[in-house]
Amino acid sequence: MSDSNIFRNLNEQQVAACKIVEGPLLILAGAGSGKTRTITYRIAYLISHGISPENILAVTFTNKAAEEMKERIYKIVGPVANKITMGTFHSTCSRILRKHAELIGYTKNFVIYDEKDTLNVIRKIIKEMDLPLESFAPKKIRRIISKYKREFIKPEMVAGGYNPNTLKIATVYSRYVKFLFRNNAMDFDDLIGKTVELMRKCPEIKEYYNEKFQFILVDEYQDTNRMQFELIKLLGDKYKNVCVVGDDDQSIYSFRGADIENILSFDKIFANTKIIKLEENYRSTKNILEAASNVIKNNVERKGKTLYTDWKEGEKIELIDGYSSMEEANLVMERIKSLVAKGTKAGDVAILYRINALSRVFEVAAQKYRIPYVVVGGTRFFERAEVKDILAYLKTIVNPRDNVSLMRVINTPPRGIGKKSMELLELEAAMKGVSLLKMLANLENIDMPSRAKEAFRNFYGIYGDIKKESEGKGVKEIMEIVLNKTAYIDKMYNTTSPEDMSKMENIDELLNSAEEFDSLTETPTLEEYLNQISLFTDIDAWKGKSDRINMMTVHGAKGLEFDTVFIVGAVDGLFPHINNIDSDSKIEEERRLFYVAMTRAKERLYISYSHVRDFRGSIMPSIVSRFVKEIPEKLMKEEKKLHVRTLNEFPTENVSNELAIHPVFGKIRILKIVGKGDGKRAYIALENGEKKWVLVKYAKLKFLEE
DNA sequence: ACTATGGATCTTTTT
DNA sequence: GATCCATAGT
């Protein structure tokens, strides 16, 4: 294949980016500038110029993106595409670590703890240390620990500083690290951090991977963190053939440690970096692109670039405003109905929101209007209790040292093992320095009530049976063995309650996923299954275009595009989110997020908001997002010019009277007031007889603000 | 030991 | 509104 033939679909800059084979390369690719196409062709170009696909590493943001890219390269170069190493940072690192786990004191079958697992560990440690939960909120501590890890700060390196709690947190951190190690477990940060550690510690391993991955490509580079950059530096140390692709305007993961500095300083770390800008947008109409550009230009912290398009002007942006979020959702659905009637395919429509909680009201509306929909993300499938239960059984089989999983299943379904007995077992295990499972094998030597002992023996018997019967079986079969031996479904759920029915459906879905794994994987081991699903996201599972409208968060929509996009809940406090309005840099990230949302749209963009919104079971007034006001009015549909209601359009009577006016419900009667402080609630009766609970704090706030 | 109930707290986004 | 947790009752 000649070069001109390969590149007939690319513009000048894109071709240039493909042809720079050697040395560090930074591609600044604006939204919709054909970034994926460019890197796909670049890899194809490398291969057609004699570079062995085994020597190429491509790191993407999601597993799905990796799969898609592989498919696209396959179409150009054929089956050799399968020899390229492609995956997310986490999956790539996990693969490397499984090969060399012993070198850092782990075994190959280490487990990966998810958010909830790690939170349980931290909660346990905090309790053991007798620390007050108010100042040591587990979630907060985990955030801090994660940050330390990302910055390679070991527990012993944490400096006391002015905060007396810092040293205590360092102790929690230290215990946490040891706990995971003893359990042969890693968290998400460890996957990257330990790989870096491995490379630093073992020069021969580093040398091996430097030779193996002579050509490295990193997609969505703007969302990498320091630790990931460190890894890239190590991997690309010998040949410096590192190509990174990113857009500073689309950096939306700073909460996960993404550091825009990685883009800004790339050419300082890698000498002689070539830089290419892709500024022609092939996705959106002129109107949409201009609107998005006008929003993002309000950011100060950006490299600055101008996107342009040859596309048609297209339709104007339409605003939709409802009084309540329910009305907003209904209006959106009405709009979708009429679009579909005019020929738009439901699968080409996306509803994007800032937070998952918003999906609910739109789901209800979609049902009401009989519009088929799919919600991507939200409560993740593999984190549901019933799914985690089954998986925990599998984890204890693979990794007998995993105490977190063992504790989850030891009394699930209930078999008479209570808190007291558990404490006794843990104490014995800790004293002897062995895992809980080892302790179960040596029950005879422990002094405990015979009833408890019998219950433990019972569990250990079941565990042994499962383990024995599982040998050589496929994952689905093993799951069925677990379900049978434990009588899990019969004991936990009944067929009359709708909640239990949905749980059983989830278990069915889990069995299906295992079956799919068994049939699609060359060597379907339990280890590999657990590894895959622990790094799996709902976006990965999303099958893409179907005949249903798509609902997801803006974060989830990153990298995707749709003919028609509805940005919903465009209200100050939600988008930008209330937690991020107190500093300029946080607002700028929210604005980038809004920009990402806008630039997902190809043909039609709708933005909806409401004048009142639900908040924690209560209701408060809301005003349209400041970002919407940054869109020039000339780009909006005439009849729907921005109607901004201010807070003082709402009645502001004092709620503490026995007969009071509520800003939303109008005339109300207060029936009773309960709770104190922030949690203080009033039970009110509306004029139509309906009764509701509201948070007094917000009722009050509304009055104070005006 | 297990289950039902009420209270406190909270969600931002995710590999 | 939902979920997680502690407590009281069985």
C-alpha cells in the first residue's frame, strides 16, 4: 500500500502526525478533530513501515476505546493488529504485574480491591485505632491516601506539619498499605505505582519493557496523572519514541489526579519534542462549534487554539426550560418524540448530565413517553451487593489470603456466624499471623463455644467443596457450584418481592457474563475473569448505537459523539456543581466539562434546565447555568431566548410561622419539625392536602440570600 | 444471631 | 430519596 493511498482520508496536519515515527511527539487535538482516526492511521503507518506490532504499546482511557482502536487498525493492516499491546493504564499494568508479582513480594493471583473494598479496610483501621469518625471520615482518608500514593509519598515520609491529625492519618495509611500487602491485594493506584516501583527496582525488567515497547502511544493524555507520566517516562526511557495525544480544553479528571502540567511540560521532559496541532473540526456544525468556543474561551488556564469547520451552519441551539425537573424531563421527551417522528434514530440521541442522580427523573419521563432508553453507568453492575457476594466467593478461591472477601462471604447467606465469633477468629488469626482461612483449617486449637465452632466448620466444609468441585471448570460452572453449595438464592431472596427479583436477574446477568467470558477467552481461568471484570466499566459494556436513546454522565460521554445531544440539568449548583464554585480553577474544570458536553453534538444541541430542583428529598429554587449565559444569543433559537428567573421571583415568607408560604408549594401548614442543625426537617401540608418533608436549612437559606 | 426500625449523612465526576 | 449504621426487639 502506498503512503498516499493510506492517507487519502487525512488532512495535512494529520498526515504529518502520522509520519513522525521517531522521537517524542505531542499532538494537540481539538474536539472532533479526527484524533482517533489520526492515531489509528499512525499505528498502521508504523506497521507498514516495518515496525513490528509486538513493539507497539497503545494506552487508551477505557477498555472500549482500546477495543475500538484495535478493530479500526485491523481493518487497515489485518490480523497483525492483534499483536499490538493495547489497553488502559490499569489493565496494561495489571498484566505486567501478574508476570513479575514475586519480585515485589506478591503472588501472581493477587486481587484488585475496588472502592468499596478499600473503604471497608480503612473503616476497620479507623475503628481499631479508636479515631473519631467526624474528623477521620473514611472517604476523606482514602482520598488523602490515594493522593499520597500518586505522588509516591510513603507513609513514613508524611510530614507532621501544622495539622495534628496528619500523623494519625499517616498511621492509617501505613496500616492500610500493610493490610493490602498481607491480603495479597492491590488498589487501583497500586497497579500503576507498583509497576513504576518494579521498573525502578529491577533494571533488567525495565530494559525488557523498553525493548518490548519501542513505540508508545498515549491517548487522552490530558487526563493522565503524575504517576502515569512517571511510568511513561520509564517505559520510553531508552528510545523516546513516545507519542501523546490530548486536548487541554478537555481535561476533566483532576479529581483523580489528572495533571494538566503533564501536557504543559511534556516537551521539557522529552527533549526535541515535535508538536502538531489538529484544529479542524469534522464533527459539529458551525453553530455548535462557535457556541462551544465562546464558552471555553472564558478559561484563563489554557494553551489556546482556534477550531474551525467547513461544515454547514446548522440549526441553532435550543433551550428548554421547565418549572420543575419533572417538567424539564417531560419537555425533553416531547422534543425527542417529535425528532424521532421526523426520522431521527433514537440511538443517535444522547441525554448528558453532570451527576448520575439526575438519570432517575429522565428515566421516569422516558417510560411515561414510551421512549426506549439505556442508562450507561450509575451504580456499577459489578458493585451490586448480590454480584459482589458471588465474586467474593470466587476471589477467596483464587486468593486464599484475601480476608476482605472471606469476611464478606463467611456468613452470607446467614449461617450462624455472628460478630462475637468473628472477632474471636480475627484475634486468633492476628496473633498467629495467618490468614482467616488458615485459621479455619486449624479450628481445633482455638478455644471457643462449640456452636460457633460448628458454624465455622460448616462454612469451611462448604468452601472446601466448592474449591474441590471447581477444579478445571469454566467460570460459569464455578458460579453455579457456588450458588448450589451455599443455597445462596433460596436463603437470601424470595420470588415475591420485586427487589429480590431484580437481584436474581442481576445474578443471571452475572452468569451470562461468565458464559460469554468462557466462550470468548482462549484460556478462561478464574484469575483472568476476575482481573478483567475488576478493570471493567459500564462504558466498556455499552454496546454503542442501538435503537434506544442514551443517558450518561458527561464524563462517561468523553470520546463519544451523537447527532443530537441534550445537556440536561444545566443549572447553577449542578452544572457547575456546587462543590466546585468556590475557586477559579475548579470552575474552569466545570467549564471544560460543559465544553466536552457541547462538543459531543454533531447536528443538534439542546440545553435544558428547571427553575426548581430536587435536592436530597427536598426542593430548592435554581437558576440557569452560568455557562449557558456564555453562549452568544445569536446562536440560540429565537423563540426560546434565555429566560432567567432570579431568586427574588420566588416568594420569600418566613417558614417558621404556623401558617407559612413555601417558595415552591405556596401556602403550606407546618405539621411538625424534627432533627437539629443541618438535618432539621419540617413536615408540611400543602393546600391540595399532600404532605411532604422539607429541609429547614434550605428553606431558610432561600430567604437569607435575597 | 438475626431482623426491623429509626436516625444520620449524603453524591460529583471514575480507572 | 436512598443508603448505611446502630440499636432494640425477637
